[in-house]
Amino acid sequence: MEAPTLNNVQGLIARGYKNLPAACYLLLEITQTDKAKAWLQQLVVQSAANKPDQSCMNLALTYEGCKQLRLSPQLLAQFSREFQEGMSGTPHRQRILGDHGDSAPEQWQWGGPYKTRVHLLLMLFAANNTVLKTLQNTESKKLKKHGLNILEPTLLSTALEGGKEHFGFQDGIAQPWVEHLRPARDHMNTQPENTIETGEILLGYPNQYGQFTERPLLGEEADEQNFLPNDLSGSRRKDFGRDGSYLVFRQLNQNVKLFWNYMNEQTDKQGDKDPYAMTELASKMMGRWPSGTPLVNAPRQDEPTLKPKDDAFNYIHDTKGLACPLGAHIRRANPRGSFGTSTETHLTIQEAFEVEKRHRIIRRGRPFGKPLASSLTPQGLLKAKEDQINRGLYFICFNANINRQFEFLQQAWINSKKFQGGYDEADPIIGDHKETTGNQNTEHSSSFSIPDCPVRRKVHKLPRFVTVQGGEYFFMPSIGAIRYLGHSS
Ligand code: HEM
């Protein structure tokens, strides 16, 4: 099967741009379609063919945006149902994502049913804040001239020291490996169990089932200028989706004070006066130590001699979760063979890895907001005064099938209280801990078990540390598809 043409793929799908730590995301509304099309014709976005140097941009669209750009009804109807309905489009979707109470779309700062419709997402990346500001100013002028309204809020990210997120843990480590998307580097886990088919991320290529995920195709006559590649599945049509990917964006608030107070109180209550105990509890919940070292490699304490970024590990020798609890955030988000060791599933380890490969995502999120304590250490964060500053993570991920990948992950693994034999445990870091009965959300919160010898430890009444403040499903088109959008009438 043909490999993707990297200069047709937008760069963010292939790279996290770690050399460009400054970033902001502009939410745009199209007020004049013809002018917006003219803007698209000259827009220069970064491709995956090479690494950007000082700054770059990438673009994604919502379903409403595709409509505003006058894509034909036949083409629109071929996008996935989730994308058409939007992140907050139906009560069913809100339920599976756990978006209720403080996280309900009615409360969101953007996206959601009661806010102005977002049409486009322009993502700006730069080597530092000065370069970012210059880029933002230049682009904003062009946007205004082309009838593109910049909506509130401007989503400005904050690069935290050492690549950490706001709770103080190293982030941005594990990713699935997609051959052909970029050259392999030493720190990347290219083992077969971490390698997924191109079609799991990019549309227009075979996925883990050996099939092509549904995507918009059109007759050759509709693309006279030949901007779009051919459909590789042999339909003799043009492929609007090929080399593109669905982008999930969620603005997640992190309550850092609540997080470390909870860890402190729980370890105090259990008679543990050792200040390291709260770090251990939080790490058991995360599945990695603050340095990034996986618990499965260092179950008792962080071990600086280990390579912190080591990602080539699995859980097949930790069947009971004695090293990394079964319900830890990273073990839920990527079970790395855990189901092959479970008596419930009857899967071999190999089969388990194959199943998991159907639910992987590429993460490209970045933090926002000033850190609660600049040290970002557990003690520093615990001792810092509450400051009411809004901080968290712009969670961003790519997948070819939102329903089978992101939504499945969120519903069946992260928010499931029954995950791996549990009965009242959701993801301790990001989980939705409330019970949903019909349309009612009761106040019941979940617990978290830490398997140990001779007896397991358990903490109760987990509060929700992470709430949703905005979000939308986007499509990141190929570079050819951007040109098509610009030139089609
Ligand atoms: C504020 C919210 C979140 C925080 C603080 C957080 C934090 C982390 C951290 C510290 C890691 C380990 C470092 C790494 O491998 O990059 C991680 C891994 C991961 N997270 Fe999250 N995360 C959040 C939200 C989410 C969401 C919403 C999802 C998906 C629905 C998710 C999916 C993953 C996945 C797939 C991994 C990699 C697991 C692995 O392969 O080992 N995370 N997260």
C-alpha cells in the first residue's frame, strides 16, 4: 500500500513541535465565504515533510465550517457521524464523554450549544513568545481582511518547565508509532505492539482491520484542478479525506490545589506522615512518577538511574497491578497487554495488543495558565496558596475514527467504573466520578485501589480534579484539501 505523501499531510499530525514551545489557537468564524476561500488559497501551513524552524501554522475545520465553505451536501454527508453532530451535539455524546455538572456544555467558555459557532481552528506555533506575538499580529490582520472573525477566548498555551503538566508530572511521552509519518528517533517506542497502521490516524489508508475508514469521496469531475489524491481503495473517485485526520480538542481545567490536598489528606489519614507518601499515591494514580519513570519499572520509588522517558514497557508481568495499579490513568488509557493477562477476556497477550491497537490516539496537547508553583514539585504545589487562576490542559488528539478511538477510550476505559474488574472506580486523574441514573447525576464519587501485599490499599470519595471548559471535534484536512476548499465554488 502506498505511503502517505508527507508534503500533503499537515505537520502537527506527525510532530509535536517541541522546538516551538510557544503556541496559541485561534477560533474563527467565517462571516464572508468568498473572502475566506481567498484566504485559504494563499494560506501556508506546515507540512509533515520537514521540521519547522522558527514558527509554523496548521488549520482544522468544524463541520459547521465545512458547511460555511459550501462543501456539497453529498460530500458533507460522508463525514463521520460524530464529526457531523459535534462534541456536545447530543445528550448521548455528553453522557459517554462524562460532560455534565460543572463540565456540562452549557457551562463551557467556547464550543457547546450556546456559544457562537466555531468554524475554523488556526493553530500557531513559535520558538518563543515574541515570535508568536509577531506571527499572531500578522495573521490577525489577514484574517480581518478576509471576513474571518476571531472569537473569544484566544487559547494561549503556557510551556511549563521540563515538559510537565500542571499536577507536576512529565507529559508528552508515550505515542503510538506510525511508520511512514516521520523518521524514527532513539526515544521512540517502535516495537511491533506499539506500531499501528497509518489508517488509524490518517484517512485514506488501511486501518487495523485492513479496511478504509469512511471518508468524503467525490467524482473526478468535481476536482478539475486536481488538488485531491485518488482514492486508494480503488473506487476511481477523488479522496477529500486522504492525508487528513480528525482532531479532538478539549479545554480541561485542572484543580491543582484540590489534587495535592486530596493526596496529602489521604496519606495523612492512613497514618503515613512521610511527605513522600502523597507523591507515591499520586504516582500510583498516574502510573508514572513525576519524572516520567513508569511505575512498572520502579514500583516503590522514583529511580533517577532509570531512563525517565522509557516508553518500551508493558504490564504483562504485572497482572495484579502490584507495580502499576490496574486503574491508573496511563494503564487505562493504554493497557499495554493487560487484557491478555485478565481471566475475564480470555485473550492471549498478542490478541490483547491487537485489540488495543484499535483504540490508540496521537496526543498533541499543551498546558495553559500560570503554574500554581513554578517549581511544579508536589511539596511546592501543596504549599502554594490557592490563586483562582484558570489552568489546565488543552487536550488535543488525532484519530481516524473518533467513535472507535477517542470516544471509546473516554467511555470504556477512562470513565468506566468496571474497568479491569473494578466496581466503583473511574480514572483517578481525569475521571468523571459521579453516577448517572437516567438524566440525574448523583453525588456518588468513586474510589481507587492500590493492589499491595498482604492487603490492598484503597482511597475513597475521589473528587473530580479535571473539568471540561470547552471543546469541539475538528477535521484537519490535507494540504491539497485546503487548496480544494479555497478554489471550489
Ligand atoms: C488534564 C488532563 C490530563 C492530564 C493531567 C494527563 C496526564 C498524563 C500524563 C502525565 C501522562 C504520562 C506521560 C505520557 O505518556 O505522555 C499521560 C498519558 C496518557 N494520557 Fe493523559 N492526561 C490528561 C488527559 C487525558 C485524556 C482526556 C486522555 C484521553 C481521553 C488521555 C490519554 C492519555 C494517553 C493515551 C496516555 C499515554 C498512555 C501510555 O501509552 O502509556 N489523557 N497523561
